[in-house]
Amino acid sequence: MSQIKAVQEKLRLVTLLKILKKSYTYEELSKITNLPITVLNRYVRGKVLPSSERTKELLKMLSSYVNLEEEVKKRIKFDERGFFDNMMVLSDTPLMSLIAEEVASRYIDKDVTKILTAATDGIPLGVHIAKELNVEVVYAKKKKEVGVEKFYEVSYIPSASGSVTTLYLPHWALKKGEKVLIVDDVIRSGETQKALVEMCHQAGAIPVGMFFLISVGNVLEHLKEEYDIPVEALVKIGA
């Protein structure tokens, strides 16, 4: 194993421990791992990294204790009207890192060259996944940036608003033949994501999949049928 790979595994273990620390006490983690609390504390704080051998043992032991879907669900906050806030998910850097690793592992054989999302809430997820795949992330905005001469632009009517929305993406952001993974934090009607697919078509780029943290309703099945590419969500919420 290369030194880089070994360090990456150690950092992944630290990330895993930070997530577990939100659900387990140090005493409980000590019983699970048979390690002293002081040692676990140093690992979680990043003061000390475990040996490669211990890292492998702990990753194997602790991975089953973290269910990404359940971790996301625990952080979604609903109000009395049924609306939800997912900011606690997007702001949890260790959790987002593990989610991005999982997504990257699913698309590593798709030769993704660009991550595409829409501003603003899709950006954190897009950045994390782009980092794991070692590719660039670009995002469409609802306003034209000063200083950009040419844009791809797509207009659509969100079902919840009844008004026309236009997304703009600089021409340099997508190139012909690029393989694009479209991501977003939440998908409800699918109209924004269809606009992003249309931008890919305008550029001659190839959408190879879509991934969302949260899906509301049954929109995923409609998108799968329409585009014949992988369309996935980590958490599904009824309409």
C-alpha cells in the first residue's frame, strides 16, 4: 500500500470516529474497540493517527456502526407543517465526506470528468464528491455573472412557483464529450435537474448519472425512465 493510501485510510477512520462520537460516549466506544478512552480521544481530535494495522482493524470493526442513510435522517429537522431543514446534514463535514466516498465508489468506473449542480444548496455535496473523484465541480446560477460573455441557459417553470426560472452556466464550465455527474441536496419535482441535463446537451457533454441526498416523492423513477442513466438518492421521503 502506498503511503498516500495509508494516510487516507487513517483519515477515514478519524472521520468515522467523529461521526460515531455524536451517537456514542467515549466509554461506549472504548468497550466496542477495546481501546482506552485517552487513545480514542487523541484519534478523534486528530492529535495522533493509529498505525496502519490498527486502522484496518478499526475500520473493519466500526464500519457496521455507521449507516449513512440513518445518519442523514437523524439530522433532518421537520416542522409542524411537514417542511424540513437539511442544514445539519450539509454542515456536517465528516458525514459529508463519508457520503462523498460512497458516491465516488459507485461512479469510479463511469470516468466522470465534471460534477454539475445548481446554486446554492447543491454546492457542498458537489464539492465533496468532486474532491473524492478528483474532478472539477461547476454550478448553474439564477443570475448572469458580470464578466462572463457566453452562457448555457435553460428556462423552466417550477411547479411550486408558477413563474419562469432561468439557470445560467458559463460556456467554459462544460466541454463537448465530458462525462457529467449531476448532484443536488434535494430533489422534489425534478425540473431543476432536467434543466441541468439540458445544459449538458447544449454543451455536447454526457450525463452519466444523478445523485441526491434526499428525494421527495417518486420523481426518481420518472427520471430513470426519461434519461436511462443511474438516478439515486440516499434518503427517500414520501410526498
